[in-house]
Amino acid sequence: MPNLKAKQLKGQEPDKLRETLYDLRAELSKLRSTAARGLNKKDTGKIRKVRRDIARVLTTMTERGVAE
């Protein structure tokens, strides 16, 4: 999933935001497990990017008053 921009997220429907959040959390879990096994040598900054994308989605949801 590419880096998300706040402007892109503000135009999305609440259901799409929830789906994006679910996908990002699944990706983060996968990245953390591969990093724990020592297999993630090339793209170590990806975890940080995904965490920030999750924060963007949650911020957008909070601004709109959309519950998780």
C-alpha cells in the first residue's frame, strides 16, 4: 500500500476508511513478524511508514466522528 495522504483520506467513505485501517494493521502485523524473525533486511523503514499511515487514518476518523 503506498503512502497515504490526509487529503486522499478525507474524501473516502467511513466504510472505506475502516477497510483501509484493517488492511494497514494486517500489513503492520506481517512486517513486525518478519522483522522479529530477522528476515526484513532491505526495507526497515516500512514499519514506520505503515504506523504513520494508521495514525493518519485514525486522525481522519476522529475528525469526522466515525467510530472504529
